[in-house]
Amino acid sequence: MGDTPDSHLARPAPEPIPDPGLEPHEPRPTDVDEKAEKRAERQVASLFGLSMVFAVLFCVCYFALKVGNHPTTWLGMGASNVALGVCFGLALLCIGIGAIQWARKLMGDQEIVEYRHTAASSEEDRVEAVSSLMKGVAESGIARRPLIRNSLLGATAMLGLPAIVLLRDLGPLPGNDLSTTVWKKGIRVVQDVDGAPIKPEDMVVGQLVNGEPALFFENDAEGEPLYEGVRLQQAKAKAAVIIVRMQPDDITPLPDRKNWGVEGILCYSKICTHVGCPISLWEQQTHHLLCPCHQSTFDLANNGKVVFGPAARPLPQLPITVDSEGYLIASEGFQEPVGPSFWERG
């Protein structure tokens, strides 16, 4: 006969699957054989030692193998890149393999059961966790295995050598280059596109002009450019300025800046004091200059004061006047560092 619709309700509940428990613990060779233990310890220390060797070889290859237009090659590839990659990779690999061998052969190997608990641990559980951590440190044997401990410390310390050597590729130290520009007394303010000098009558109220020092368009006595290549780009990046013209009555200069402008024409750095973005979003009516990156806003009629946004310093102002031919020139250099703020700036 077939089951009735409710016949399954009368069946007894199935028995739960019995707990199989833990398998009997099988000791490792290093747990029962002292010679095997010492051999494993030497293997681990040797791997850490090899890591130190490869770290040193990285530094040797860095200085020994040529790079540039005629690099030393290996199988058609740059030998320097190949050697540096292989040496640094093997240094890391040896530490990794050594740590794995240490855990597999020498650290504690007892099976444990951890029951689930609530998310918020009690104080007793926290004490037990710390106790378990200390027990794990003790089982690792790091305190009683000075050979492994010291070789591991040496291997990790040696990994710092490649990092220190690679700092050389960042170039020379900046010195005071972060705090100075090429602007100085007598340098003309010119348009950044064609290098045309600027007279006050060339500008109308409300106008903004992107400018730079005329130094970039001049040659030395032998006819060679004063700046070129990377040096030119670095100097231009720091020296970029904006020239704006406002009604003189709208300007409220600081007491020591009353003669920093010419007929309502003021000159400011083009580099935002937040993270160094170039600025030229000019609002004529409010005299505000807006940085497009993070919306820092500067009041150019009020000494470049920050009126909004994350910038922490006013926009640096370049004092200007006119030369004997009536062109705008710098009366002196910037009185404060240009560009983004960093740890040495207020």
C-alpha cells in the first residue's frame, strides 16, 4: 500500500551522523628523530642564508650591469632587468620556502579543535587568546632555535638593501629646489605660448593671462638655450604664473604688498597650494580663482587668500613692476615657496 499523506509524520527522526572525532596523531620524522630535526633546522637556515646572498647579488648586478643606450644583453633582453628581477625574486622565494619548511617540519604539529563562539568575546576568551598566541610562539621554537631566528632576521634585513639601492634611481636630492624658482628681479613676465612680453595696456579689466619668465626664451652668450630638456620642464613647472587685471579699488593688499601690482594687474603662482594642480579657472566678478582638481578657491583681490576647499596656504604672489620699456617684470622673486604644501611648510 502507498503511504498516506500524513504517514511520514509518524516516522522516527533519523539518527544524527556520529562525530568521527580526530584521527590518531602521527608524529613527523623531526618530532622523533633529533638528527632529522637538526637537519631540517639547517635547511631552513640555509634558505634564509641564500636569501641574503641573492639580496647582495641584486646590489652587485645593479652597479655591474650596464643600462642605457647600449645595455648589456642576455638572450636579447636587458641583462640588468633580468638579473635584478631574478635576484630579488629568489631572495623573496627563499624566505617563503624557508618559512614553509619551518612550519611543516619544526613548528607545533598537534591537531586542535576550535568551537564557534559569539562575535563578542568575553574577557576570559581574550585572556585565552593571548595565552594561545604565546603558546604558539613557544611551539614555533623561535626562542630556542637561535640559528633559524638569526638567519631569518638577517634575511629580512638584507631585503632592505635592494630598496635602498633603488632609491638612487630617484635622482639627486632636491636640496632647496622645492622652495625656490627661477624668478628674480628684472625678469620679464611673458605669455606662455609665444613668449610675447606684456605691457599693462595690453590687458583689460577682468582678463587672465597664463605666463612664465622670459628666461625660457633666451640664449646664453654662445647662443645655447639657458634651459632645455628635463631641466627646462622642471623649471617651467615651478615658475608658471597667471596675470590678472582688476579694478584697483577692488584690491585689498597687505601693508607690505601695496606696490606688488601695476595699475590693478597682479601676478600669482599658477600652482595650487593643495597638491600642485595648475589653476586658471577665473571668475571675474568675485575675483576668485578655482582649482579644478579639488575645488580649492583663492581670492586674488585679497592676497590669494583661501576662501574654500582643502588648500592650507594662500596662493603665492609675485611682486611685479614695469621696466624702462614699459613691459611687466618681476620686482623680486617669490617670497614664499610655490606649489603644494609638505612637511616643511606651515
